[in-house]
Amino acid sequence: MSTPNRLLITGGHVFTPAGIVEEPVLIEDGIITAIGADAVATTDAVEIDAAGGLVAPGFQDSHIHPYHAGLDMIACDLTPYVTAEGYLTRIAEYAAANPELEWISGGGWSMDSFPGGLPTAAALDAVVPDRPAFFPNRDGHGAWVNTKALEIGGIDDTTPDPFDGRIERDADGHAIGTLQEGAMGLVARHMPLPTQDDMDEALKIAQQQLFAWGVTGWQDAIVGATNDTPDPLDSYLRATASGVLKAHVVGALWWDRNRGLEQIPELVEKRERALAAGFRATTVKIMQDGVAENFTAGMLEPYLDACGCPGENMGKSFLDPTTLKEISVRLDALGFQLHYHALGDRAVRESLDAVEAARIANGDSDLRHTLAHIQVIHPDDIPRFAELKVVANMQPLWARHEGQMDLLTIPFLGTRRAGWQYPFGSLQRAGSQLASGSDWPVSTANPLEIIHTGVNRAPAGATGPAALPFLGEQALSLADALIAHSLGTAYLNHDEQRSGTIEVGKAGDIVILDRDIFAAPVAEIGLAAVIYTIIGGEIVYAATSTLVSA
């Protein structure tokens, strides 16, 4: 948008490692060169008046899927809607507006919009009767399909569940139109994949939205081919070469759970090819379980049934613990950071055990392995994060009362386990390194909403039961929540020497808010807005244009 050689930020409340200071900040050639009186001793600078707003390090997201978000925005995006009727109206409009499409697809519906979290093919047939339709939900762990899609996927009363998924059925054994986890692939493999042009456009759209939210860097948690999306690595490399990619990104290469150790040389080759092109794909993402609301998160004890009694289902472990350890030891020895998806307490323990096995075998190479989502952690495992130097990769926005939590999760965990959810305060008190992310498009990547929930354990502007803090003893301070969403992710990405704080000598990656959120009640954090996002001294987003020459 604008790339001045010198950029001077004045009139702001600057969040520094030493606290808030009301001093000017000078960025020259992309680097912070002065804070305070020395910052105004230069000429020919372009000036931004922060007008009393907070000047903070650029937000960084520790676990995000920008390509999936961008592709959703290009297709039939359901994220703005919250009811079954809203979803169906939008799908009908999209199908009518795109008669040439072979498949009708998009994503972003929420499970709590449907009874039991299970939408039906019959409802989708009513608005898309003539073409297959495929809509992953907002967390990407289930999909809503119509009858045409079930037929194309060969799903009938005799189709067995895949090892890593479930076909939801009615009392008579008929598929109802919801596919969980690996069962999505039965249909998704028949869909036309997005083109490379689609992938490039998705990144551009997603990056610009992230800039508008003040996000200057992230770790992409799936860099690899999935059932419905090509590998984004080549798109990242094109964006790096062309300069389109302005954010600082680390890619987590996807571990295909349907394959074995034979894929490791391919991951090494991808890493080296990416590094040669100037892109860091130095992490490997391993999915160890699913999610709690569809009962696929791996639990140490069975889920409760609708009557509150223990059932038989303990969720999924997509990799058996012995195999997970072997994979982890091998990848750790090759210098890969490991990024585990682990929601349930069993998956968390299995992932920590795998890191421990790698430590025993290889020692500590400061790879900063991380467990993402960490919804339910057994109390015995809280101190192990710090002991093993595992980064607690948290998604604070989920730690609040909403339908998916109150209707689809708590009743099936029971009171004791429900109290173990999202224990960010306990992890911090135990000395764990925290990094904060969104999992966008599962939920918004707006850091101000995320930080608000991390501090309040409730959504911004909530009233009634939703306004009650969810396990408020696990809340973070505003400073700690902001640090986790900046320096915490920089640390995860081995980038803390370059970014993550406002200090002389560091990159000029800065976000400016319309107010000082430290000077207002914490209940108002989520009301703040981004007015400027700056990366390396370049203004990549401006809510308004108020630049003047110094």
C-alpha cells in the first residue's frame, strides 16, 4: 500500500517489553531504529498519528488455515450465517447464481445450528436437488452432503465406516447426510479440486483479510494435499517469489495418516525445496484425534451418552501411540518441529509421550514442538508441557459458553472433565510457553476477539448466560494474552529475535489500534479496531488515510 523509507509513529501508547510508553517510534528501511526522543530527530519521514491508540507488535497466529478460508470466501461461504434456514437460503442463492458448476460447495456451518449437530441430506436436497453438494462444517471435521453426493461416494446401507471416520445414520441404518472425519473423503475424492489460480487468489484474499485484522505472521497448520484441497506449497512459493506474500509464514507439512514412514523423504525434499525458494516449511503437522463435539477427540475415559451414563466410545487415535512415537523420533532427529493436533486428554497424553520419546532418543534441539487445541488436559499432564518444553498452542476463542460448548460438549464430557477444558491459566502458572491462534476458518482470526475471550472467558458484547465466564480461573491477563498472540507465535516460529516485540533493532511489524485497550475495562477489549497494519515499515492496511510528511 505504501513503503516509505522512514515511517514515524507518533501520539500512541506503545506496548513494549518494559510496559506502555507514550513515545514516538521510528522505522527505517523496515527496522525499528528509535523509540523516544531520538525518533523525532530525523526528517523526510512519513508520519502516522496514532491519536492515543495502542501501538503493539503485529499479531501472529500460531495455527491457521488461510487457503481454506480464502477458498471458502471464493465459494459458498456460510460463516456469516448462524441458522439452518440462513445456510439453506445462502446455498439456494449460490446454486441459482452458478448453474454451470458441477458441484455446489463451500463451508462454514456450525454444528449447534442443527439438532444433535447433524444436518440432513433431505434438507440440502430441497435447495440442491440436481447436483452433488458438499459443505464441510466450520471446524473441518465433518461435512454436510446431499443425496447426489452420497450416491457419487457410493455410500449406502452397507458401506462400512472408515477407520478414521463415521457415516452418521438414522435408526434404520440409512446415511442421513452428515459425514465425520475420514468419512468425508468418500465423497470429497470425487470433487474437482481448486485450480492453482484458485489457490493463488485464495491466499491473496485471506492475506488481505488478515492484514485488516492486524495479523502480520502465522504458522499454516496444513501445507499438504487433503481430500478437497491441493497442496498449497507451490502457491506459497509463487507468492514468495513474486512478493505477494508479505506476511512472515512458517508452513507445517501435512502428515498423511493413511501412509507410513515412507513419506518422510518426501517431507525432507519439500522442506529443502521451500527453503531454497525462501519459504520456511520446517514443521510437520500430525493429526492425533478429532473433536469433542462429534465424539472423535481421543479421551482417557468414555464419553457420556444422552442419559449421562458412560458409553463405550473413547474417541479416535488416528495413529496408534507406538507408531506416533516412532514417527516423532524420526522427524525430530531430522530437525523438524512437530505440530500435533490434540484435543482430548488421551490425545494430549499420547502426543506428550511422543515428544518425550523424541527427547530421550535425540536430546533437546530447541525444535519447540507444539500441541494445538489442547481442549481437555488431564491435570497430571499440565506440568509436562514446561518439563518437555512443548509450546501450548491455544485457541482462546473457544473457551467460552456457546451452543457447541453447552449443548454438544459439556453434557457428554461430564462435570469433572468439562472443568479441565482450555486450562490456559494453569499452563502458564506451570511455566509453559503459550502461543495463541485462531484455526481460521474454524473461527474468526480477529485477534481482538480472540484476546478478549482469553481475558474474559466470554465473547465481547455477550449478555445472559453467554456472558458468564467459562472457567474464569483459567483466564489470562491482557498483557499475557497479547504476548501469546505476538511474541508467543514468533517464539514458536523461531522468529522471536526478529519480531514479536517493539524494540530497537527488530522488524517494523506493528499494529495500531483505535484505542488503548489497557486503559479501558477488559470487558471492552473486543470493541477495539485496527486502524493500521505495518510489515517491515510497509503499510499493508489502513482503515483511513491520514499520513503526513514529517
